Amino acid sequence: MSENTSTSPAASPATHFRLPFFYGWLLVAIAFVTMAVGVNARTAFSLLYPSILDEFHWDRGVTAGVFSFGFLLSALITPFIGRVIDRRGPRIVVEMGIATMGAGLLLATLAREPWQLYLTLGAMCGGGVNCFTYVTHSTYLPHWFVRRRGLAISIAFSGVGIGSITILPWLQSRIASGGWRDGCLILGILVLVLLGPLNLVLKRRPEDIGLAPDGARSTGATSANTENIVDHAWAAVDWTLLRALHTTRFWWLALGYFGSLFVWYAVQVHQTKYLTEIGFSAKNAAWALGLVSLVAVPGQIALGQLSDRVGREWVWGIANAGFVICCLALILLAGHPTMGLFWVMIIAQGTLGYGLTSVMGPIPAEIFAGRHAGGIFGMVMLSGILGGAAGPWLAGLLHDLTGSYTPAFSICIGFNAMSILAIWRAAPRKVRAVAGRITPRPHNQQGQAREP
């Protein structure tokens, strides 16, 4: 049964128990823990990657392709994730993803051939984790907050940083002592035992339990959702996926998400191996991966709150600029492997670059709000995930062809610039204003929906 079958407060589960705080913040806390474990279980491929190469001696492109294959499969299911959440709520999607990823990690310990890793660490882990991390939380959490949307989502996603500094160094030590199979076994158990029970209380919208966004009174829900509208004609449209696909705004979003996630995962997958090759120890390289996510915690929260004040486009630009600085530092590290550049790379990537997650959900939600927002967001993320799949694969291929990561990191800078331009062209600010930009004015309900 769907968890959102009743919208009457009298029949709502909210009448059976009362929290001393808004239920939406409980969902943020659950997302925090889920992201801490789930995203780092996927990120751990960067730690498993060198050990797998050492054992099997496969080409880097073939081995890195395991990660990319998982992204390709997750791309195929992403549009359906949003549609299922629109119809059935997030709980069924999350629980299925947890079971699939957990099983994939456990079965990976039996792998001996490339296709077996492509099936387990690639398809099952890549497809499974997509059901309970960024895509899912970015789809339903925006329903629970309007004025503090950026802050709430950034807090939820900052769990990745806490998980990285606790899980990844510990996992690296287990891999060093017991091998990559031992690492997969531990992660599989952690995903199934901790996350499965925790996510049983998820709800799709506050109205499903007799509440309103931001914890306001239910009778004020309409006002809370309309006072920030800039283009009333656009916002009045009942946006379906088909209608969205016929707008230029949608395709600017798709292009922007493709570019940013191309860079994000090209850097993430190859960073650990690259650092060890240019002279850093395996321990320092593993710590770098964890530290990037740790320093992302204050950055994500600050940038999420900033986006609620100045607008989503500004934060998207700042975050992409962070990845540009990161890629420049990585290129320079090849000739100057100093700790100063090492820290520039970490801070720029984590504190600034990872701020993308604080606005990744709000941007489509504010342009295409409505009953079908999940399905539209899923299709936008399809493009993003294709970028995330292409990035690691192309970076590995270019290294195999040239013997250097410099061409790949240079291409990444171009993708960041393209992404910034695309989101400014999509212009969510011209549809709905963030809380800090709302100014009292008469509402004009006339006119045709217009694009930037």
C-alpha cells in the first residue's frame, strides 16, 4: 500500500503520535544517515579500484567501466524513480534500492571475472544506490520545505561528509588488511542492517499526514506555496513530463546537470589512484577522499542557506567554480605534489564543489512544481547520470591513451563552464523567487507562460 493514501488530518498517522518538532526535520535526519552510508558505499569504489587493479591487472578503462556501467543502468531507472515517488511515495523506492545495493555488495565478494563485477558493483550497486540517495531525496524533500528548502536539503546531504570521515578511512584499513572483498562484505551488511529499518517511516508530502510545508498550519499551505511565484502564468501550468520536454528550460537543466556530474565523478573515481601515482601515500589518498566530503559539510549548509537568500543560480555557479579550482590544482599537483596544492584541491572540491547538492533538487522543483515534479526531476537527472557515467569512463580512456590525467581534468573545466551557463539560462529565479528575494507586490494572474 502507498504511504500517501490519506490526506485527511483526521485519518492521518499524525494523530497517533506527535513530535515536538516538524516531521520534515525527522525526514532530514533520516536522509542525513542514509546519505552518510549510501553515498559513501558508492564512493568506496575509489578505494576498491586500486585493489581490484592489483589483483586482476585489467585495463583501467575496463575496471573504471564498472562504475560507469552502474551509472548507465541507474540512468535507465532514474525517470521511473520520480514517477513511482509521485504515485506511491518514497518508501517503496528506498527500500528496494537498499535491498538491491546490499545484495550487490555481498555478491561482489564472489566475483572472478569482469562481467561479474559489472553485474554486482556496477548494475546492482549503481542502480540500487540511485534509489535511496541524491535522486530520491531531491525528489520528495522539497515538498516539505519552501522558505528553508535549500537549508533543509543541504543539511540532509551533509551527512555524506560525516560518513566519509568515519567510514572511508576505516574501510581503507580493512581493504589494506583483508582486501577489497572484505570491504564489500562490511559495506553490504552495514547498508542492509542500518538503512533498511530506518527508512520505513518516510512520507511523500506533509499534506499526507495533515501538515503543511515548513511546519505551517495546514490552512496556510496554499499561501506558503504561492507567495514566491514570479511568473504566475508559468506556475499555473499543470506541468507533465511531456509538456516539460517541449520547453527550452528543461533542456538547459539537462545540459547543466550533465556537465556538473561529468566532472564530479570523473574526479571522484580517479582521484585516489592519481594521487598515489604522483607520490602521495595510499593512506593520504584515502584520507583526501574522506576529507573532501568532510569539508563539504559546512560548505553545503552555508551554500544551501545562501541559496535561500540570493538564488539557486548563484550557488550553482559558485559550486562549479569550486570544481574548476579543484581540477586546476590536480593538474598542477602532477609537477608540484605539495601539501598546499593538496589542500586547495580538497577545500575547493568539498567546501565549494559539493555545494551542488544543496540546489540540485530545488532548481527543477521550483521551475516545474506540481503533481508530476518527481517524474520531471527524474528525467533531468537522467541527463546528469549520463554525465556521471561518461566522466569516469572518458577519464580512464584518456589516461590509457595518453598516460596522463591532464587531458581529462582540462576537459572537465570546460564542462563546468558549460554547466554554469546552462543553469543561468534555465533561470529558476524567473519562475519562483527564493525566500530572500520575495518582495510584497500585487499578483498579476494574467499573461501567457513564458520562457527566459
